[in-house]
Amino acid sequence: MSGPAAGCILDLGAIEASLRDLQMKFPRVNQLLESRRDSMDETMVANMMVGYAFVDSLIAQRIDPFAMGHLKALLEINALVLCGPDERRRALAKSHLAATERRFYEQAGGGIRDVVEWCELHRGECPWKRAAGVYVRILSEPELFIEGNHRSGALVMSYILASQGHPPFVLTAQNAKAYFDPSTLIMKTRKKSIAMLYRMPQIKRRLANFLKEEADPKYLLPPRP
């Protein structure tokens, strides 16, 4: 295993094993998708593992990335999936990261304000529905980030679920098509549209059911005595 091997709540070794299996099988999986995805290279897997470790640390420290004062944690999730923790790579991507931050805070008709307001309105929903709803708000047009919304969204959903004691969402060879194909539909739907108004409840319900069905306890460490 080349990624983080120990966690506080998440079993990072089990998560990496699943991602490595998907990486090996991804060329075949990609052929089954309605919209082809970029190849799953070593850097992408390594960055996702650093992302899961960061989610694990947020939960361990009881940091809510949707609370005022902690919103930059969501930007950090996106920076990790794109650049990892390497300062040299971040320096090379400085202008992109700065543009992403402006979009994050200032995007008309979207941005982090849209996500936070949605969270406030749906605070009483179960974690599965909240995770699904936040994912829809991240991915629908205009997307929250310039790039890496699928990967960032998967990690954000994992935070919401694991912070409530449920297994994180982990992409596998078995669930990739059921995850990516609806995500393509979400990306083509504008937040402030009639289509979103009518599609949102059904999309969120299906995604919430998918997350619940895919919940695998092997991705959580056993409770400490």
C-alpha cells in the first residue's frame, strides 16, 4: 500500500485496496459508462487516499466543513484531489487554485453559499439524503469547483456519512457505472431550472438509496474499547 495506512475512524487500508482494484479494472469499466472518464492513474489514486485521510482527520477533530470559519476545508478537499499535499505541485497550480477559490465564494447562482443554504434547509434529513443532496448541489450547473467535482463530491459525501457513524462512499469496479451515469445527468442540470425542480427529489432519493446499498462496514475501523 502506498497511501495512508492508518486512520482514526476510516479504514484507509481497506479503502485503498478497493481503489487499487478499480484502478486495475478501470479500462474495462470505462467502456461501460455512458460518458467516458479520464484514466485512473497512480496520482489520482494517491490523491484520493490523501483526501480520505483528510476527511478522517476532520471527523476526528469534530470539524464541520459546512460551518462558517471552516469552509476552506472544502476547498482543501478539492486541492487535495487535484494536487495532493505536494507544495511544488500546488505552486505550479497556484493560478488554478486561486480561480477555484474565487468561483467557490463568488459564483452567481451557485458557489458555497448555495451548498450551505441547502444544508441548513435539510439539516433534519437522514445522512444518506443529506449526502445525496449535497452531491447534487456540488455537481449541478454551475459546479462548485472548476475541476474535480466528482472526486471532491465523493469525499464530501464520505464526510457526511462517516461523521454520523456510517461507512464512507468508496468507488469500486462494481458500483462505478451506477455512480457515474446519474452523475452525468446531474452535471447537465442547472441549479436554478425547472428541470432541477422536478428532477431533484427523484435524483436525490435514488442516490441516497444507492449510497445506503453500497455502505460497506469494512471501510470503518472497529470501535475502540
